[in-house]
Amino acid sequence: MLLQIIKRELRRITSRKIYIVMMLIVPLGFTFFFLNLMNEGLPLKIPVGMVDMDHTSLSRQVGRALNASELIDISAAPQDFHEAMRQVKSGETYGFFYIPREFQKQSLSGETPTLSFYSNMTIFVPGSLSFKGFKTIAVTTSGGIVKTTLVGLGVGENLAGSLLQPVVIRSHPLNNPWLNYSIYLSQSFIPCLLALVVLLMTVFSICQEKKAGTSVEWLAMAKGNMAVALLGKLLPQTVIFTIVGVTMQAIMFGFMHFPMNCHPLNMIFAMLLLVMASQAFATFIAEMLPNLRIGMSIVSLTGILCFSVAGFSFPVEKMYGGVAIFSYLVPIRYYFLIYIDQALNGIPFYYSRFYYIALLAFLLLPVLGLRRLAKQLAHPVYVA
């Protein structure tokens, strides 16, 4: 009985191009595209502008220091504030550095000139990197001016340096000392896309049976047992998606040499649970809304929101309460936490046990609507 349903599902998968494209080509294609996009690890030479209203040797020195930074590239030289702001708004630059008039004169006379910089934080990564580059140069410049002033007043050069920086900070980033964005983003966005594809294909394969009127035959092969029918239908997809997911992991951990500070089986098990939990979540949606169009819309919206609310690009702890709660209602959040704990930080498996249990708990969701789905599929009436 179960074997017959599995064979039937394999025939459906191999006979329709949409299954091949969505289950193999899209996930693997996106993996290579995203890894190639993030090959540098960190966006460098963000295009910015510099407004130099002083045109002195000191302002030109600041400009050379800005251009020497690995984070930013002075690609524009607007003549005033308004032109610089127009370039930022039009997307030509991601920010600009503003040097006021009489900057050198005020600096050498012991006054306090103001250096201003503006970063476009609408696009978070280039905006934050340009802000970091601007701030570094501004602090370095102000420190150099103060040191020059102190030395001019008779303070020793070493004493002036110690007054400006009494504590020397040595930074040693753990587990990602290269500050490689790809190590963080690729391991979240790529599995999240796989989870989105799993959601879509699970709802499609279940609701398509009702739309095409083949659900009666499907249930008859399972002798009316909805659990067996679902198991036979989803098991081949589980195997295929898990193989694809493990292939993604092999590319990132093996070929790209991303940190792997745990046993490989820990992440392989997490990938298997992610696929199964996503299937269970999608099955629950199909049970509650056994309509192909509505079900696909719901899982599409849910999957897309996962990129924002699962904590990849913004800390869940800083989100509004309602949004933060939603982040724990999707399987990808727990896979992401497992990756951080196991592969990146390498903490003992025991401390990640609740995340694995949470993924296992998703497998209970389909039980809640089995009878409802069985009734819908036994008497298929598709409403477009």
C-alpha cells in the first residue's frame, strides 16, 4: 500500500518539469548564484561622495585617508551639500563626507571644527559599512588634530598619545575572524530558500490532487488512511530535498571551507529535520486551506517573511513583541540557531537539544487536520 503510493509519487515527480525545476534546479542554482555573489565575503569599496568646502592641504589629506579605506571609494565629488544629498537619494552613492569651510584654519588655531558624514541606511549593509568607514576616518582625524594641538602646547608626543587612547583595544573576532559576511548570510539565506521551496512544493503536490480530481484515487490506494497517503506522497520529496540540502552544506562547508566546529552529522540531522518540519508546516496549511491558490499564497508569504523575521539580518531580541513571536513559529529559525551553536560556535550538542526538539515538534502539526483533509480529498470540489 505505502510502496504503491511512493511509486505513484515518483512517477508524478519525473513526469512533470515543475518538480524537477523547483526541487533541483532552483535550489542548487540559487546556491551557486548567492555564493558567487558573496565570494568576496564582505562588500568593499562602497561608492560614496566627499564634499570639500575647504580645499586645503588638510582637507585633501582627509580625502586621501578616506579613499585609502578598504570599505569606501570616493566616486563622486559634489560641489555642495544639496548636490551630495541628491546623489544619495538617486542611488548614485551610499553616503557622503562633508568638510566645512575654514576646517584647516579652525583645526590649527585650536578651535573645534565639525566633520559631518551621512549614510543611507535604507540598504543596510552598504549603509552600515560606509558609516563605519566615515566614522573611523572622522575619529582618526579628530584625534590627530587634538594630538597636534597638545604637542603644540608643550605636551610630550607619547603623553599626548596616551591621553587620547589610554586603553589599547585588541579585537579578536571568534569563529569568523575574517568578518566574512558570506559565512553568516549564506548559511541562513540558502537554507531559507530551500525551506521556501519545500513549503511551495508540499502545498502544490497535495492541493493539486484536489484540483485535478485525482485525490480519490490517491486515498483509495491508501485505503482511506490519510496518514499513509501523506507519508507515501511526501517521503520521496523528503529524500530528494534532504539530498539537495546536504549537497548545499557540502558546497559551503567542504568547497567554500566555511567553519565547521561540530560533527558533520549534527548539521546533516538539522537539515533533515528542517525539510521534514517545513513539509509538516506546509501540510498543516494545506489541511486548513485545501485550495491550491490560497495555500500557495499563504506559504509564499510565510516563506518570504522568514528572510526578514527569522533573525538573519536583524536581531529577534530587538524586534517588536508580536513580530519576535512569529519568528519562533517557523522552522527555519531553529535551523539557524543550530547552525550558530553547532557549526559556528562548536558548543556541545546538549545545549542545542531544544532547537532539535522544536523542529521535531513541527512534525505533530499535520495530526491536527488529518480528518479535515481526508474529507476534503474524498469529495474534491475545487473552488478557483
